[in-house]
Amino acid sequence: GTLFWATSETLLLQPDQPGIWYSRDPLEDFDGVLTENSEYGHIDVPDNWFPDGAEITDMISYNDFLYVFFVNYRTRNGFWCAKVKNQGNEDNPDWVWDIIVGEDDTNPEPDDTAKYPPGMDRFRDNGANANGGATPVLFDNKVYVGTASDFILRLTRGHEPDDILGTLGGGQLFRFDENDDWERVMPPDSVGNGIVAELMSGWFNPADLYIWRFGSCGDRLYAGTFDIGSLFALGEDRIQTGIPELDLLLQIINRRHKSLRGFDLYFTDDGDNWFPLRLNGFDDHWNYGSRSFATYNGTLFLGTANPFYGCQIWKHPCECTDQPMQFDKDLVPKEIEDKAPNQGDGNKDGIKDSIQPHVASFPSYNGTDYITVVCDSECEQIISPYSFFETPDDPDYEFPYGIVGFILPCTQGEITIYFHGVHTLNNFVFRKYGPTTPGDLQTIQWYTLPNVVFGKDEVGAYARFTLINGQLGDITGVESIPIPPIIIDPGGPARKISTIPAINTWGLLLLSGLLFIFCLFFLKRKKAWQG
């Protein structure tokens, strides 16, 4: 029966420090001025927690505690989560804090230290943390927590380039129970914190910097994102921050992400298995965020964040859990695959690609034609296939059909890539930019993949080769148990050129870059919004 709300404490002469207020009857208690002497109750945040300042992103009541989520302004620090409870009474409150995620070095007692590190330990090699903020929701007796990059906050507050770059990446999803035991749901905890986890963040789309809001309807939970790609429509390639490394990264995100701008919307019935409903802001790339959810009379309402042309409100009937939506799980939207040659049957096997998990069709990076990727029976699933431009430059080769990337959740598979509209691939080789020792980022370079067969059949010109987990052609090494085997493969047909263009200096500086960005900009999934 109590309302809690959070503010900045600027009125109390404590700039950049968060504050929490509460009241059982806000209208009755309102006296026109918010001060320490007002009728509203006030909860102090420990003074020495945030010497550089902080803000509260969200709060949730759970298990008789108020859980509070903080963005810490300290350089290279991730989100904090603490719970607070009144150990006194209404007339003489005694609000006692217990920090769960963060770093409480203010009290020497072991029981008073944080249970988990800031940002749930998503620290990058340079010390920056990609889980800068968080928002919670209660579902099935557990609290689910979506994380957010605080990239924009750090950019506007003048942080160093390394700190800003280190916060880029897709949102992650956690949950915790009444014992404050946390586990990562997306990507799963078993994946660890390496390159595979970064690839899987944001549901394989790190342009989804936030899991911004949750909504629930019936027995189904929905999660909406903030998609930074929408902002690139303002300036296209003219976006400049004055930070060369960051400018290059933003340009790569822009070009890689152009076709699917707009927020994404996912749902789950069990908390573990998530499926996409929309991937492009309801066909409006100016809808960069799913800002608010509400449920009324069996209908889910969603309000969009769209500062360019105004917000929108959409509604969707609550689905029954016994009528799950069906996907082929390659994360290519059905409407895209159905536009492939041969009425959506890119490999001419008589079955639409949109219902085959081992076949995926999608537009080439320049939008001139389609590419179809087929995996043989040894691997029955392709995930996140996409085509993008080649960067950094391969000085001796050109890539007229771009780079093709995808993930195979298998130990090995024979891959056939069809390039529709291409008459021949004679005199081509298959070039890849990645580690020559899979998993060792110190060995990244351009190289020619051996044993690639180029040919042409009734479908069109193709490149065919075999990939084996942990062998040349795979970005990652052999995954350890219990991580399932996974092959990550970017590459493309290239031909020798007679003149050598200048190497893209910043591209080479960012090569941890290409992997992170390629990870970064794999994309995306399947449209199934109804109503």
C-alpha cells in the first residue's frame, strides 16, 4: 500500500546523488515542495556508495524488500542492485540496505559485501563494463532483469573513448529468486563471458543496446529493446563524434544494420525460450524503443519511443500458451525469406526457406539480389545469417558480393552459399578475416580458406565448403562442456585486384573490432506479430 519513487537529489544540494521517496497517500501528503521536511517519507542511499554520482533506473517490490537498480557514474563501472527494507515501524522507520550487485567496500564485515560484481561481471579487456544499467520485472515468482549499455550516458558525460567503446554491446537478460541467486538467461550462463556470449547478447543483435521494458499478458512475458541503429537514419554516414575509433565503429553499425532498424520485441512462456515478434519497430525505423507496456482486458498495449515523428501506441491480444508461434529459428524474418527467388524457395528444393532451419535466404549487403545458405544433414540449423561489406580492407582482393556470416550450433557441416544473379565465380577464392588459430584473437588476419569448391547449378553460382568446430574457418575454438559446439563463420568470394588500395587504418585498429562487430552485427530474426 505504499508508493515509492526515485529522484535526483539536486533539491537537497547533493548533485548526482539518487534519492527515494515514499507515501501511502501521495495526494494527502503533498505540500508543494519536495524537501527533507516534507510529509513524504525519504530513504537515504548510503553517502559513500557513489562518490562520483549515480541515478536510479528502476525499482521493484519483491519478497518484502524494495529492490533498487542504479547506474553508477564512476568510470568503467556496471549497474548496481541493492535491496532495502524498513526494520523499524511507520512512525520511526529504519531503512536497512543490503547490496546484491555492486561493490560495497564501505563495511569490513563479510556479510555486508556485495554478492555479485558490478554489471554482473561483464567487464571488457579495457576494464569497461557493457552492462551499465538494468530494469526488472516479476514473472513466474522470479525477477527478470534486462540490462542496458550506458554508452549514450558516458558519451554525453565526456568519458574516455576506451570507456565509451567498451560499453557497446547488446543487452543481456538475468533472473534471480527469493534467495538473491542470480543466473544469466540470455545468453545462457553456460556460455561464459567470451566472444560467443557477446555474439549472443541482444539476441544476436548488439545494436539492441537496451532491453528497455517488459510487459506481461496472461502467462506470457514480453521484452522490448532500444535499437541504436534507428539513430543512424538521421545522418547516415555523416555521423561524427570527434572520436575516430568511435566514428568508425558507428559507421560500421550503420551499414551493417540499415535494413532492420527499429526496436525488437520478444516473448517467452517459460523464461528460458524466447521468440521474436517484431524486429523493425513495427515497420517503422523511427520507432527506436519499446518504451512502455500496459495490459488491459486481455490486450497488451505498447507505447513506442519515437522523438522524430511522435510516439505510437500498439495493441496485441494476449496469446494462449497452448498456441505457441512457430519459427524455423534461423532468425531471418519470414517476410524477408519469402521474398527470395523462386517464391521463397532459394535452393529450389520445393520447400519454402522460411520453414526450414537449415536453409536461410536474405538480401545481399547492397540489396541488389539474394543469398541463400544451405547446410547439409550433419547440421540441421543455421543461425543469424547476414551479408555485409568487407572491413577492414583486404589490400589485394575485392569482394563484389560482400561478406557472408552465420552461426552453426554444430560440430561440423557442409555449407553451400548461393549468390543469386551471379553468373560465375570463376577465378575467385574464398577469403576470411579471422584467427588462423580458432579462438586465438592474436592470430587474426585475412586468409584464403582452402578446399572451397566454386560451381554453378540450376539455382545459380555457389561456393561450397566444410566447416568443423575449432578448425580453420571457425572464429571460436572448441567450446568446453557444457557449452554446445558452435561454429562462427564470416567470409566471402574474392578476386585478385591489380591495384592495391589504402588499408583502412582505423579498421585495423579495431579488429578486435571486426569480430566484436561482426558478432556485433549478425542479425536477426523473425516477424510474427499478429493483430
